[in-house]
Amino acid sequence: MALWRSILNRIGLRAQEAPAPDDDFWYGPAMGPTASGARVTPDTALQLTAVFACVRVLSETIASLPLFIYRWRSDGGKERAPYNPLYEVLHSRPNQWQTSFEFREMMQGHLELRGNAYARIVSGPRGAVDQLIPLHPDRVTPRRILGTQRILYKVNWEGGTTSELTQEEMFHLRGFSLDGVTGLSPVALEREAIGVGLSAQEYAGRFFANDATPSGLLKHPAHFDSEEAEKRFLKSWQAAHSGSNRHKTAMLEDGITYEAIGLTNRDSQFLESRKYQAEDIARIFRVPPHKIGILDRATNNNIEHQGIEFVTDSIVPRARRWEQRINADLILAPETYFAEFLVDGLLRGDIASRYAAYATARQNGWLNANEIRKLENMNPYEGGDTYWAPVNMVPAEQLGKVPPSTPPPAAKATTAQVEMIVEAAAERVIRKEVGGLRKIVERADGNQEAAKAEIEKFYAEHARFVASVLGIPQERAESYCRGNAACFLTALEKDLDFGEMLAWLESKGSGELVSRIRELSPC
């Protein structure tokens, strides 16, 4: 309890009751008061309207964008790949209790406030990535393994236990970073600016709690006859001119006068200061002021262009951060498949501008009526797939092959694509296996008995992961794991080079895994 009181005294709070050992308090950022006196954390910063508005508009916009899995076509184009196992996870249902919108909104909120967003990758019926389980950033600590380019994530679970997850088990969105491992929190970096805003907001509340009346002085021409007389006068004054009695006519006796002190809000330009602070916070999050209700410079002529700038300067960089991390951590066969947000809807101009652009595109033969109707969320009509071109130019049919009048059949995965997905899944299994074995050797620190017990336990659990990721029967996965466990246990007994075996497994293990699962051959 003494430690708890000393911690709270250091950060400027009174000790009421010590939180439970698994309370989020112990894992949150330990930030003391700012120069303005306000204590700024990611949670208290949300009490400032400008911060909440910025985080909300960014999170809701990212969450509302359609997110699809695409496949590269042989002609350089792309098409949606709804048959990819990850399509449903990202587009519709990332886990058992959240929608895609809720998941992305929360993850983007974590990223804006804390600079990092984490989700545990869980395999299952839908493949290697069956669920994405969000984790609170304050409970996750990433670290780079010395001498390697790999990262481990220490997680403090709500029950009070801790464990480490490998790169293959964690989906990590990181913001601007100086070490490439942990993103920097905008709230922590700009806590002084946010603290000024919180202090001004608190001052405004206190000001209006006092009925927006500045304090003043009561002057006595001489002095009271006794201390009791002075206290009696002050008590009667407070009773007669506070609370519901404010602004009643005051009657002063014995030559006592009232003199107001302090600056009024107008004199101190209080309102202008608060507005500037809101603009400063919008600048931190790179959000145009009109998006959080500051419309001083917004006009009918420029509001559309400001909206487009919001997409190009604020949303597109955040969308690219999501896309590239998904492609790196979640996509199997990234040379064939990729994730992409659909931001075209945010860039739509007014109806007159859109229709003028459509007319130009159709008259020049590179959009047809049904393509235009699709962009406007309208159904196609028969004959609308014909391309037209001006009569004084080459006919559109000679510019290239005209698309058929009927829509192409839904894309299906070819045998080669399925093989590619299987091989990528095998690579994921091997990466997890190598990472787990390296952790075991590192923890054992030369203790062979401890290492043997850990290896046996690891492969017993690893069999379930292999079966779910590769979509194979449990007995085949157990056969694979028993064979590999025997190989590494033999290596420990005979003092063979464990590092060489891991290097071989990392470089050639995925190919061997595919063939061994098919043939059930022993190690």
C-alpha cells in the first residue's frame, strides 16, 4: 500500500484504494502532470473534445471503408478473390463477437492514441488466420531478440498471467517509430499541448460553475472590531450572494466597498485560446479543422476540396499502413494475393462534376453505361456493355477487345493457386515451429532435461496448429510433429548442432513438410 500511495503522490493523485493486480492501471503509461497541471494519458486525453473528435473521425472513416482481398491477373489487372480464406475474416467477421467495422474502429483508435494496435492471430476452421483477437496496447510489450531480426511480444493477460507470442502469432500495426519495433504515441509526444486544452476546459467548467462571475475584493476603510465580527460578516455575505442568490442587490455597511479583480474572459481572449488549441490538436492528428466542427475557413467553394485533402493526406496513409501490414502478416502467397481498401467513394465529387466526368469517359470509349451505373450504385441494363467512340475517330471495337455483354463468371481458385496457398501455409507452420524451438533453447540455457520437456510439450500443442492451418486430419499432423520431435530430442542427446538444424528447418522445412504430410514419411 505504501508503494501504491507513493506512486499516486508522484503523479499528483490521492490514494483511494489500490487497484487489483490485473487492473489496467499497472500496465498503462506512467505520465505525471504537465506544465499546465493536467495529467495527460491516452484515456484522459479523450475527455478533450478536439482529441475525441479527431480519433473518432479517423477511426470511423477507416472502419467504414470496404476492405477486400484481390488477386493479380496475368494481364496486370486485378480481381476480387472471395474464395481466399482471409476474405471473410477481413471483410465481414474478424472474430466471434466483433464485426469488421467494430474491429477496425477499435484498432485504429488504439493506433491514434497509443501508436500501436495489436491482435492475436488464431488459426481455425477458416485457415491459418481464423480469428484476430484484439489486445489492449498497454498489456503488450514487443522486444527484438538479440542477434536476430525477429520480435517477441510479451502479453500480460487479464487473469494476471504472462506469456510471449511470436511474430507469426501477432498482427501488429505500429505508427511512426524510431526503432522499428514500437510506435510512438501522439498523446505522449504532444502531452503538453493536450494538457493546455484540458486545463482550459477545466477552467471553463469552474468559471461557469461560479456563474461566469469573476472574483473580487471587499475593502473595509479601517478594520473589524474583532475576528468574530469579520467571520460573521463574511459568512452572511457568502449566504446572501452565492448559489441561487447570485446577482442580488448587495448592501454594504460601515464603508465597505467591493472591487472586482482578475481579467474577464474577453480580456484574456479565452475563447480564442480554446479555438486555437482545438486547431493545434487537429494539426497533431493531421485532420482538417472542418472535420471536427471548426468551420471558420470553410466555404461552399472549398469544402469539397478540403474533403478530398482529408482523404489523400489523412486517410490514404493510414489505409496503406493497414494494407502493407496485412500483406506482410496475414496474406498467404503475397505474390498472388493482396489486401486493398476501396477509397474511391470518399473521392467522389458533386453530382454535376461526376456526370461531366462520366460523359467524357463514355464519349471517348473507355467507360460504358453499365460501368457508370455500377459506380453510381445502380443495376446494369441489357445493351449497356457496349463501348462507344466519336465518329471522327477509330471505332472503339478496333481499340481493343470489347468485353462480352454478359458478366464474366465468378473467379475460382485454380489448382496452381491452391498449391500456392498450401505452400504458404506450410511456411507459416515452419516459422512458428522455428520460433517456438528458439524460445525453448533460449529459456533452457543449457539445461537438457528442461529443453526436452519443453520440446515434447511444444510439439503436442503444435500438432493442433498444423492440422488447422493446413486443413489436414489431426493424425497426420501428430505424425509430422512426432517425427520432428524425435529428431530434435536426438540432437539434444547427441549434442548435435541445434542451430544448424533450425537453419535447415527454416530454409527447406516448408517443402519437406508438404511432401511429408502427403507421404507420411518418417523423419
